Amino acid sequence: MSASVPPPPVRLLLCDDHAVVRAGLRALLSSAEGIDVVGEAGTGEEAIALAARLRPDVVLMDLQLDGGMDGVTATRRLTGGPEAGPRVLVLTMFDTDADITRAVEAGATGYLLKAERPDDLFAAIRSAAAGRTTLSAPVADRLLTRLRSPRPALSAREHEILAQLARGLGNREIARALFISEATVKTHLGRIYGKLGVETRSGAVAVAKERRLLP
């Protein structure tokens, strides 16, 4: 009786803007059975170009990429085309609600933190190739907490302030535009950050765009 034929290895493309990190991941993954690193990208644009040429099964994607396209935008481009693209597995240091939400909504199959154990990373890559979702325990906990305690909707005034924020206005300019005090602007911003699960102005705008809260 002939032995069963093992499945083909998972073709993996690395995307991280740090060459040392990519080298470390490649060395680590060389010890993983059934995973073949077929390429490396240092930018989102490079990841998209290499994915089109190399046809990987999975792209291991960092979110914070220096210059140009960030990891969320690259993920959306890789997964949102008319043809079936690779699965995208996020591997990052960041576990904020905003980062998780943006990555998942962009089409990421999984979301892992760089503190993961190697065996868990290997398993997540294989799961992603098979179309199964894998989340780091802290990420899963945050998502469950948000589902159990949905954040309240933005008020009309908060929508107005968010729109001004998206235009790049500072607190003083927003106060003048809406005929309110700077202190009131700061109060509303604090509430907006809390509702959107972010800590910065850019994070608020990014999440608002993802959720189509801006015109």
C-alpha cells in the first residue's frame, strides 16, 4: 500500500519594513514543516507587486510600514480584487481596537501579535492558507469585549467635529468653525476617541472612514 502524498507546502510572502525582522522570520520559518517562504517585501506596494507575480497562498503582513501604503491598505488591495487573492495574516506589535478593526474590515484572515510562540505562528499560517481565522488571545478578548459592549453611536455634534478633524483642522480652528469653545471641542474629542476605540486624531479619522462615518 503506497504512502499518502503530503500536501504541497504553504507558499508564504513576508511583508515587513524592517529587513532584520524579515530575516528573523525567514530563519524561523525555515524550521517549519510545510511552509515555504517564496518572497519578501519591505513596503505595501512591493507586497502587492510580488503577490501578483509569485502567487503566494498567504501574505504575512505588518501593519506599520514606513512610507507610502500602510498594511491595512495593502491588505484591502490584496483581498479585494475580482480574482481570489492570497489570504492575509497580520503580524504586528499593535493590538489597539482601531488597528484590529481596520485590519479585519480590510479582509485580513487572522491577526497575530509578534509575541506569539513560533508553533502558534506556524499553525496560524497553515490555518490562514485553509481559510480559517486565527486571532491572538489578547486580540480575541478585545473583540469579544467590544461585541458584548457595543459602543454608543456618535452624536450629531460629534459627527460635525469628526468632519472638521478629517479636514485637518486643529482644536482652535474647529472651535471657530462650529462657534464653540476649545474646551468643548476637547470634551467631544475625548468622547469620540472612546466611542471609536482610538487614542489619536489620525486614528479617529481612519476608523471613521472605515466605518463610513464621514461623508
